[in-house]
Amino acid sequence: MSEASLRAAVGAGVVKVNCASESLHIRSQAARDFYSTHTVELEKTHPQWKATAMDAGVQGFISKRYAPRLIERLEVLGSTGRAV
């Protein structure tokens, strides 16, 4: 959903949005991008394989894409600082 559409929905009175599908899409696309750009490091014979594949590689890459989008959505919905 575009930011403009989300703002229009909020303006029309929407107070709750289920972002599960969009969230999954963002994380899946980030994972695909990571795997396609780190093919060499993901070979099990590469010295950085474990760090790239497990420790911080995939999760860090996804977080760098996912967190800003999530924060943007919270700001548009007026939810910043209201999570309980």
C-alpha cells in the first residue's frame, strides 16, 4: 500500500491496519536480494560463510530494509510511541 493510500485511509477513519502481507513481502524481497548479491560468501567453503549466512548477514540485511518501512508506517498511522 502506498503512503498516499495509507494516509487517505487514516483520513477516512481507519484506525487499525493489518500489515502482515506487506511485512512478509518486504522481508522476502530483502532476503532474495541478499542471497542474489552474496552468492560467493554463501558458498560453504568461503571463510565468511557462517557470518554471512547465519550470524549477522541475512538478519542484518533484512532489518536494514524492514525497520525503516515499519517505522514509516507507524508514523503515517500516528502510532509512533504508542505500542504497548
